Amino acid sequence: MTAEAAPVIDLPLPPEPGILETFRRGRLMRSDPLACTMRMYESEGPVVGQRMGLFRSVNLFGPDAVKHVLLNREGIFSNKQAWDLIIGKIFTNGLMLRDGEDHRYQRSIMQGAFKRPALEEYLERMNPQIAARLSHWKAADSFLVYPAFKRLTLDLACSVFLGIELGPEAERVNRAFEDTVAASMAVLRIRVPGLAWTRGLEGREYMVEFLRRLIPAKRKDAGSDMFSQLCRAENEEGDKFSDQEVIDHMIFLMMAAHDTTTSTLTSMMYELALHPQWQDRIREESRALGKDQIDFKDVESPGAIHLVMNETLRRYPPLSTMPRMARREFQYGGYRIPAGTMVVVFPIHMHHMSEWWTRPFSFDPERFTDTRAEHKRHSHSFVPFGGGAHMCIGFRFAEIQIRAILHQIVQRFRWSVREGYTMPVQQSPISKPKDGLPVRLEALA
Ligand code: HEM
């Protein structure tokens, strides 16, 4: 006897919630996607349809759903249509906002700027900049970690990404760049003076002109910054980026790298303050290297810092949510889901599913050791960098930068949080502490 396949039915949608309820839910989801998705999954299961006016979305939970959406084997899901709605006006034509053949072609050229020789050069550029910025950090009873990292990663963006010296021009570029990032979260999207959205559009225009002016020189010189690397990058067929492509990719890359790295570093500092035994372990490993600044080969050995970084990315994935647009009707979990539905998967929910992680709300870096390897229980249960064709191209760069920075910090400082402190986290759009993360910073001899 053969079991009859369960019938496929249309995805049920809840009644239209009305404008106030829509805003309330949107705000809740932005401020605490983990609590919202845990509740949703427990009460409604792994496939949850939603509607807001004409807009239809479906939230899919669990590693099989994450795999199905990210691998996108049947070409159902569009990155461009989803991300364009959210950041397309400011980060136009960034790599993540492209689909299919166009995306593959652009990515094949960009790979050149992320190969080992390029990464080694970036590390050489960052080390002295990190040392210079950390020399401004002073012992304090209440040192705000998040703004300090934002400043540091902006300095690094100027030097490593753009290859320009810090100074008045770099300050102007930083401001323009910060305006673009702030605008990508703006709710009111009309071009009226004074609005964050308008400042973001102006920031983009400034950056476009600034980058365009520098391109001829960057194409000629053999600079080791990312801008020069992109100007020179070519794929196996010898294709290169046009000027406009270099500009679009640079603006997107700076955004993709900046807040994600700042967020990860801040969350690591928090967990290391709560778990001084891990802070000491990382300090001991850094001291054992016997040098102020790391080399490329130091990044290749795993060590405590790698375990802590993974565990932090599990607990606080900077990108808690990944959207796609269904280009055509598809079936999932027994439901028929129509074309034009926004399909959303949630790394933050995936990373806290008790079916896949042991005591998922505890900080336990050892779960990433070879012996326990909890992240290998499913190919898509640990996805801080996404997966499939759009997997983060900068994940090695991110680890290099984070390790280079922490290596210098642990040798100069010890830090802690006050008794009973819990970091108030705003998880969306990019995870960050609402209070800047105040720590007691102590200088080491
Ligand atoms: C801890 C730091 C970082 C995290 C957690 C992170 C996370 C992610 C995730 C989840 C995606 C996939 C989004 C999606 O599929 O919708 C992504 C894509 C991307 N990231 Fe990162 N990222 C980080 C750092 C960086 C850095 C340092 C760079 C560049 C230097 C970078 C450049 C990119 C680019 C270009 C894409 C688009 C790739 C594509 O569409 O082919 N990221 N990142």
C-alpha cells in the first residue's frame, strides 16, 4: 500500500490587520525579530503567511526552508526584487541586488578583490590604522563600545576600502557614507529637505562623484586598497568592471562591510565582558603569538577567538532576516504560494532552534569545536553569512578584520560590565546595542 501524498492547498492568510496594527507589527518585528519569530513558529508552525494591504509575505522556518530559499535551485527567488524594495534607491546595483547571469558575471569579477594576495594586503593596511585608533582609547568607568567601533571601522573604511588618508576629505566621505546607511532604514521615503532619506540620496550623489573623480588614478596605480583592486579586478575571461560598476559596487561594499563588522565586534565585546574566562583565553593566545599585530597565517589557525566569533554570530547575527521575492508560484510545506509573495527566512530564529542547538540561549563557544560541531548537524542551521550564490563574499575579510582588531585590544585592555547588566539589543535591521554598550575599560601594563 502506498501512502497518499498530502494535498497541496493555497497558503492561508490572516485577515487584513488594518493600518495601525500593521505599523505595530512592523515595529515589533524590527525591534525584536527573535521573540516575534519564536512566538510565530511555536503557535503557527514552519510556514506562516502574512498580509499588509496588498503586500503578501510568507515566513519560512527551519534549516530545510533556509536551504531551499538560499540555494534557490529552481531560480524561483529573486534577490533583486526583494532588496531593491528595501535599499535599491541608495545602494543601486550592489552585488546583493542582482540576479541570475548578471549576478554570476559581476561576482566572478569581484572575486579578484577577495583572493588571498588581496586579503594579505588589506591586513597590512589595517594593522597600523587599528593601532593608531586604539591609542585614543582611554581607561574609563563607562566607555561606550559601539560608537568607538563605529569610529574605528570608518577609519578602516577610508584606508582599506578607499585608500585615502584621514583628514577633512575623509570626514566628508564618512558623513556621506553614514547618511546612506541611515537612509536605508528610513520609513518616510520622500525627497524633502531635512529628512534622513534626502540626506541619504545626497550622500549617495556625493559618493558617486567622489569615486568617479578618483577612478582614472586608481585604474593606473597599483594600490592595495579595495577601490584599486576593484578597478583592476578581472574574471577568467579577462572582463573588467566599467566605471559605473566600480562605483556601484564600492558604495554597496562599504555598507555591507561596515555595520556588520561593527555589530559583530560589539556583541563579542559584550559576551567577553560577561565571560572573562573566554576573554583571558583569547588574551593568552594573543600574547603567545608574541607580536603586537597579527600576520595572515595567524588568522588561519582556529583558536578561541574563532569559537567566540562563531558563537557571537550565532546569538547575534548582524543580518537577522533575509528576504527574497517569489518570481513565480511555488509549493512549500504543503502550501501553494503565489508569485509576488515576499519570502523571508530568519538566521536569528534558525540559530535559536532547540531542535538544532543544545541550550540555544546559552553562550557556549565550545559547541563549535570539532568534537561537538553542533553547527554541522545540518548544512543550513548556521547561516550568519547566508548561503548559496549570494553567500557573503566578504566573510574572510570580516574575520581577518575582527581578529586583527581584537588581537590588539586584548593586549592593551581588560573590560567588564556592571553586575547584573544585560545589553539591550536592537536586532533589526542590523543588530546593535540600544545603549552603546557601556563597559569598564582598564588599561593593561
Ligand atoms: C561579520 C560580518 C558580516 C556579516 C555577518 C555579513 C553577512 C552577510 C549576509 C547574510 C549576506 C547575504 C545576504 C542575502 O543573501 O540576502 C551578505 C552578502 C554580502 N556581503 Fe556580507 N557580511 C559581513 C561582512 C562583509 C564584508 C566585510 C564585506 C566586504 C568587504 C561584505 C560584502 C558582502 C557582499 C558584497 C554581499 C553580497 C554577495 C552577493 O550577493 O553575491 N560582507 N553578507
